[in-house]
Amino acid sequence: QVQVAESGGDLVQAGGSLRLTCTASGFAFDRSDMGWFRQVPGKPREGISCLNSYGAREYYDESVRVRFTISRDNAKNTLYLQMNRLKPEDTAMYYCAAVSLCLSSPGEMRPKFDRWGQGTQVTVSS
């Protein structure tokens, strides 16, 4: 069964860093483009970054470009999101998902499967 599990979220001060981890199972992770999404209450979930299956191409939403870095370890079926210089506006629930295509505009991408993990909460205080 397709499953993902996110972890690493926490409460941090503005300017701090966090590393999110997504552990995946139930599908061919090493052949899947992967993405990170985030959601604020009352607003749609939106993609912020993605990485193709080989890890050769990565894209970021303008709001997180430079500050965030996406990476993966196919041997461990794991996706990461290194978040630096966090801002209060980064506060959200963060989710990972396989995506049909890693797009240069991650906000337009959609998950490949109809399943989400529980997400991990990131809260940035000012």
C-alpha cells in the first residue's frame, strides 16, 4: 500500500533551520519524482519543491528558493527538505508525495497517488 510518513517539524525561531524527512513505501520510490507540499489552514495545499527520480533536477517555488534544499536517498526510500532562514510565513503543515512530473513551477504539480501522510507541523515564531 502506498504510504509516506513525514517527520522533523518543530517550533523554531525565525532565522532557524529544520530538516524534514519523508519515508516512503509501497511504490517504486527510486523511479518516482517526489515533491514537498505545505498547507495553511483555510488555504489549498500547494507544492513548494520537487526532485526528479535521479535527483538531477530540482525546482522550488519562489517563496522558498535558495532557503530550502530538496534531496533524496533512493537506497533508503527517503526524501528530505532542508529548510534554512525560516520565516513566520513558512508556518504550515508539510507533506511529501510522489508526483507524476516534477515541474519548474512546483505550485502547479499534483500528487501521483490519492494518499497523503499525516504531515509534519512547522511553526516559525517571530
